[in-house]
Amino acid sequence: MKNPSFLTVCMNPSLQKTLGFSRLTQDAVNRTGMHRLDASGKGVNVSRVLTQLGKPNRHLTSLGGILRPLFLDLCAQDGLSVEWVESGSPIRFCYTLIQDADQSVTELVEESEPVTPGTEERLRLAYTGLLPAYQWVIISGTKAAGFSDALVPWMVRKAKEAGRQVILDLRGRDLINSLGYYPDIIKPNLLEFIETFAPELRAEVQEDRIRSPIQDLCRELGKHYQCGIVLTRGDRDIWFSESDRFAAYAVEALKPVNTTGSGDAFTAGLAAALGEGARLEAAVAEGARCGRLNAGLFKVGVIAAVPVRSGT
């Protein structure tokens, strides 16, 4: 398909405050003139990169509270098309603190407040209405409290029944409960994959010897659920599996600026390439390219530079 369209779904939106410091001092006042505020959440980041790649897409989420107009205005500034339903709960804030002195990127994440009764029904209705217009569905991130464990698997089932391609960047029960509906690609990072399917290996997540049991598990899951598996590992090789093949893609070294959202940029690049008919290895390469571009920029969830915006 020459230019496929994508429906991105995220049920935990956020406002992302990014602040840059030359050096942070504990137990002291730290001031900076380098800061920006952006609409975020994993699905928003995926949509923003898809938009920058020139891929038609629409983002589906739930929004509430007094900051909803600000969130939608920030999305509009990025050229994003957003379908939302009332959540009855305020949009959470997340913070990224970037320190030049040691090139550290620290994320502070607020847990969301529960959505109000009726939100899930409204979201299901909106999803059903949007689904026919899109060839690919990308579901990313954890869902806010108040949504049932049946929601994400239902979305996967509806998409597959409609003949859509599905990519899941999920973990835990949402991922496990969705596998029986045969998503096309699952793309957690390695730690999320281990915590979901092999928690006994968590202590070895940074060890090279973990490759063998992960390879066996990927082959088993891929064969049983007929899906491709892609495991990002930060600045280390990306592991991917399809059919009986398990391989690694070397990640190019980079001095990062802000790694927040790089996994979402990877998902967007991966999806865009797959939508154009690329094989999985080539799609992983495009995902890695997008993730690397994001890591070299200040703003979260982008592959092209934008001005640092002070104030709001």
C-alpha cells in the first residue's frame, strides 16, 4: 500500500514538561530558561512522528479537566488529528529533566486519576466508528485507571475481524490478554517483555547470556500467536523475531539530547515502513533511524527539530 493510514490509540494522555539544565543541584533551587510544554502520551508521540513522516493518521484518546483545551491546542500546533471522548478526569503531567553535565535524562511520571463511568463505552463507540477508515491500528502504553481489562483485547479483536494490521506497544495483562486475537507485531522493550512473560529473568536483563532464553521465548510466542516480535533495548542492539528467525539489529552510537519518546518514534518508523510493504528487518532499521533522530532532539516524540518554546 503506497501511503497507508494509521489509527493510534492511547488511553493515558499527558502534558509533557521538558526542562534542560547544565547541572542539577540537589536540595537547591535550580533555574532554567530552556523548557517547553507538549501534548504527549505514547500514542500522541507515535502520531506526531507519523505526521512528520507524511503518513495519514488519527489519534484516539480520552480527555477531561480544565487543561483539555491546552492539550488540544498543542496537538493542533503539531498538525495532529485527534478524536477524543470525555474522560471526566484531569490530564496528568509528566516531566523530563535533562542534565548536560552527565548527559542524564530523568523522567518524573504522574499516575493518572481514574476515568469516570461511561468513558469506556464512549471510547468503544468512537473506536468502532473510526476503524473502517484506517488500515493499521497502533495501541500504545498503559491505560488509565477506570478502564476494564477487557478493553484492549476487544480493540485488537475488532481490528483483526475488520482485516486491519495491528501493532501493540504494551506490557502486562493488556498484552497477554490481546495475544489470542493475533496482533501482527508486538513491540515492548526488553524489560517490559521480561516482566510480562519471564519475570524470573529480570535480574539478568543487562546480561548477554539472556539472549538464549529470550530467543526461545520469542520463537515460542511467535509460532503460537503468529506475530512478529520486536524488542528495543535502549542503546543496545534491537532483537526481533519472525517465524523461526531471531536476529539483532545494531544501534548506531549517539550522544543523546533527550531519549524520552524514542521508543514511540521507533514504533512510528516501524509502522510506517511495514505499511509500505517493508520486511521486518528493514522496518526495524527505519524504526531505529526514527528513534535515533528523536534522541538527538530536545522535544519529545519528534524526528525533526522544532524551536524550544519558553513559557507554556
